[in-house]
Amino acid sequence: MYNVLAVTGYKPHELGIFNEKHEQLSYLKKAILKKIRHLKEEFDIKWVITSGQPGVELWAAEATTILKESYPDLQLSTLAPFHNQEERFSEPIKKLYSTIWEQSDYKDYITKRPYDNPAQLRLKNQFIIDKSDALLVLYDEETEGTPKFYLSYALKKHETESYPIFYLTPDDIEELVRDELDNES
């Protein structure tokens, strides 16, 4: 049993997704939902934590709000790295962030001030990994991106403690796409 699952992954631009109408986005969201559901059922996850960053984190938070309908004991926490992180987000992402913030069972700021230096982002990674029992990450080692910073801290914790790291890979997503397309035909 893992009570608290941290979730992170690529930002939209790192995946080549530049708007909500991207043809592959619905499949990606389904894959995230399916993976969180699987981890909930297998390990009785009680909390999902993200920092509310655009991309996989917000989509995972969105999936968690959907899963809460089937799993009333599942809760969502948004731990933003600093005040007003959404200021630089595009309007559609600001809207999603605002919705997720309001639907979060627990929400707070890790540093209690607006952005003033990159150390706040490092602190966010460390804080969320320290507060969680496991990590789900959408990451492909052949395609570096921002998840590597979370992952490097999680791997250190994994080496010294029993801290599992679950991966959602491009292969998992491709498999879901194939299944979906097979079911449609």
C-alpha cells in the first residue's frame, strides 16, 4: 500500500502538444487515467499530489478528479512551488489550473512567495518526493525534458528507501492508441 502518489511528466510543448485540440491528447489523457486507476486498485493509493504544472501534472490532476467519482477515498493535493505560478500560463491552461486548484482536497504553496529564483523549483521537486510514497512519471530516457529533475531526486530516494517509481512510457500510450483504434473498427 502506498498512501501518497506523486505524479509528474512532460510539459505540453515537450510532447509537441500546443493546444487542447491536439489529436493525440485524448489518448494521452486516457493513458494517464488508466495508469492512475491501476495504481489505485493495486496499491490502494489515497492521495495524488502534483505541483499543478502544465502538461502531465494537470492532466493527472484532472484524471484524479474523474476517478474520485468511482473511488470516494481518493484525494487530490496541489502543492504549487510558489504563489501565482499560473501567471505565465496560457489562458486555457490557466482555466484548467484554476479548476484543479478549486477541486483539490488540499492545496498550498511550497514557498510562500512569488517566483524569485530557480531554487524554488528544486525545492518543489524535493518536497513532493519527500511527502510521497511513490512516483508516477511520464518519461522516456531517450527524450530528456523537465521530468528528469524530479526523477533524479526520486532515484536518490529509491536507492536509500523503498520508494517505487512507476513509469508511463510512450510504448504504453501507443498500446492504448492501438487498442482504442481496434475497438473503434
